[in-house]
Amino acid sequence: MRAVIQRVRRANVTVEGTIAGAIERGLLVFLGVGRDDTQKDIDFIADKIVNLRIFECDEGKMNLSVSDIGGAVLLISQFTLFGDCRKGRRPDFTAAGAPDTANRLYEQTIAAIRARGVPVESGVFAAHMDIDALNDGPVTLILDSSKPTT
């Protein structure tokens, strides 16, 4: 799985003119599911999203997580995070998960974040979505569950 995480003051996602999900202070997360992703990837990503210390404490240091501040997550599915642009001019998406599997893992990731005590709003899988966000910082991080940790 790949995730682009942005710290936001607010964010919402609209599908066909209707707001599908909205949060105040928290994290806007774009999530791509890879073709080989499993429960292990879900657990890694969900744990990181909930526990990353990227919100400022009273001393102005990034010492607090979205859980610590009582924030929420807006999780948006985005298969294009698996687009390989190294060759040619059209991205290759063969590393992205098949839609049925990707949707299942996306929904399981939503459930995994909620199970860790953080409210989650979401977009609509495979829909054209308009996302509006007020970035805070900006603070933007990239996670890839297939990259080894040291």
C-alpha cells in the first residue's frame, strides 16, 4: 500500500455535487492498494496513520498524533499512486490492485483506523471525486508498506 498523508485544518470530498465525507482538523490520506497487498499492509498503514506524531504540541514540536489531538481522517482511494511513469508518457498501472480486491482492502483499512479509535470519513471507491482541503503547514508524508524499515 502507498499513502500520501497531509496534515489539514479541514478537508472534504464531493461526488456528483454531494459531500461524501468531511473532517475538521486531522489527516487527508490518499491510499493506493497494490496487487500484492495483504492484511499486513493494512495493519502497517493504519498504525502509521493513527500514530504518526506530526501535530505540534504546546512547545511547537511535532509530538502529537491525530489520535492525541482528537482529530479525524479523510481516506480517499487513489489507484494512481501505483502509476509507474518511468517509461514512456502514459503511466503503467499494472502494479495497482484489481478493483474488487482494492475496494475490499480499502474498506478494511477504514475499519482498521476506526478500530484504533480515530473517526474516518471516506470518498467513494472508483468515483470521480473533487477534494477540497486546507493544508496545515504544509506537512505531507509518503508511506509505502513494501519498503523495509530499519
